[in-house]
Amino acid sequence: MELELSPLKLPGIDPKRPIVIAGPCSAETEEQVMTTATQLCKKGIKIFRAGIWKPRTKPGGFEGVGTVGLPWMNRVQQELGMLVATEVATPKHVEAALEAGIDILWVGARTVANPFAMQELADSLRGTDVPVLVKNPVNPDLELWIGALERINGAGVKRLGVIHRGFSSYDKKIYRNLPMWHIPIELRRRIPALPIFGDPSHIGGKRELIAPLCQQAMDLGFEGLVVESHCNPDSAWSDASQQVTPEVLDFILDKLVIRNITQSTESLEALRRQIDECDNSLLELLAKRMRVSREIGQYKREHNMTVVQTDRYNEILDKRGAQGVLCGMDGDFVKTIFEAIHEESVRQQIDVMNK
Ligand code: PEP
Ligand code: MN
């Protein structure tokens, strides 16, 4: 299904990259909301975010203030002239948020992973033209992400955007949620008109990673950023370790290098031609390697040998992985490539052996 999109066109917002949405993970008190929003406003931030309803991994945590927080968001609109955004996860949230005149809604990662919940949300949005930002689902499934967009778009919502917040994993050594940049990049290739916001706070899970992740999002040509910012981060009721003060946020944004997306220079074209040549050579070499594989398959067939010889396979993976590292590449990346090559090689050999 093709999405029918119209530009986000947020009133009073310059579409210049990056469009910044900032504010605390959660609205906690009226004072915290107003203090944070005022400080952000002074730094030139025009869109304020705060979670009113919070999906929490375990029960017993702070689950958001609920509807009592909506009038606080209204004060931010009226007294500071900012647009306000909040997360909706159920039709009740949608109804309350629209009733309160919230300017932008976003759908959280856990909700996007659930097609039933997404369809109910979509149905509750029918007939409105509020902009909706759809976070990536917690699991790295691009089709599920696109499916969620299709459901909302199918209900007639045309002002859509997405938020890349990373993907859940058991390994949290560096990131709270793995960025897996190839997924938003593929989304951009599939649906070029869809604005992408980077969410460095939920990817990184820690303050130190906000700046580099913002820069990476800009380097990939994302349109915007959603950053968690709190007037007193250490005392935040949720996601304390990943929030920065408006002061720090301003410093980070100020240092961002915003590269031009459209301007393509001659030297860039020349470099791209080199890439094309490399890709051609890669394919020719791969085809040659597969021809050799088929010959090996023929040999194994004649000598009644098994296709996969584990020792040889491990030797290739280890040797090439180490060689890749010496060439300045990631060892796991090289191993992944050789695993894929080996898989195709095995397929070709089996083909020969069963001829
Ligand atoms: C949030 O933005 O505060 C949030 C709950 O994010 P996510 O759905 O990405 O976990
Ligand atoms: Mn959060």
C-alpha cells in the first residue's frame, strides 16, 4: 500500500533541519513542566514534548500523571507560544489529547509493535488531521513499522513522520537501544517523503551519547530530533540518566554540523562513480567465487563428500574477520558478509550435487 502523505507543515515552525522537539520524558508536576518549557523556549526551542501516559517495563513505576497534566501542556502553548507533543497509546489517550488541543501526537515503540493496538489507535484518529509521529517498534522489523504507518494513514491521517529510537536488545553495553541505522535508511529509500526524527535519548540511554547521536542523525539527512530535556535531570521521575538540561541541549545543538542534502558537487559524483566501479568488481569477483564453489561441489559429488566442512568454514570466518579488522573494518561486519557468501556457496554446491 502506498502512503498518501502531506508535508508536516507545523504552524510557526521553520522546516529547516533539524526541527527540534524537546522536553522531559514525563510531565511530573506543573512547576517542572513550566520551568523546563520556559528554559527551552529561551533557547529557541519551539516544540515541547512531555509524556503524560508512560508505558513502563514493570508495574509499580511512575506511569505518568495522566489527564491532570494536559492543562499544564495548555499553559505551555498559551504562555510560551510553543507547540506541544505527547504520546498516545490507547483511543482514550487520543480522545483526551485531542480534546485538550495537543498539537502533535506520537506513538511509542511498544505500541507500534502491536498491530491490534495500532489499528485501534488508527480508528480513533479517523476524521482528525493532527500530525502523528510513529516511533519504530521495539523489534527491528521495518515491515511492522511501515504497517503501523499504513494503518494510521489508512484512517486518513496524512501528516505523518517517524521517530527512530533504536531497537531493543539484550546487549546494552553501549546503547540502550541499538540504532541499526540501516533500518531508517531503508525506510527513507522506500518512503522518501516521510520526515524522520532521531531520538538520541532513547537510543543512547545516557547523556554522553546525545551529542554524537544527534550528529549521526544529521549526517544521515534526518529532518528532526526529539531530545529529552529536563530542568533537573538527576531528579527526573523517568529516564533520568538520558536527560539533559535545556542549557546542555542548546550547547549540543549549537555544535551540530548540518550538511547539505541536495547539493551534489562534481567531486562527489566522481567518488560515486568509483563506488559503482567497486560494486561492479565485487559482483564479478563474487560470481567467480561461486563458479569455483560449483566446481568444488562437482568434486565433492564425485568423491561422495559432505557439502559443509565445519573446520574449513570456521577457518574462513576467523581468518577473514581478523583480516577485515586489519583493514580498518569491523570484524563482525566482515564475518556477516562471509557468512552470507558461504550460505550462497552452500546453496550452489547443493544444487550441483543434486543435478
Ligand atoms: C518516550 O519517548 O518517552 C518513550 C516512552 O519512548 P519509546 O516509546 O521510544 O520507548
Ligand atoms: Mn523517555
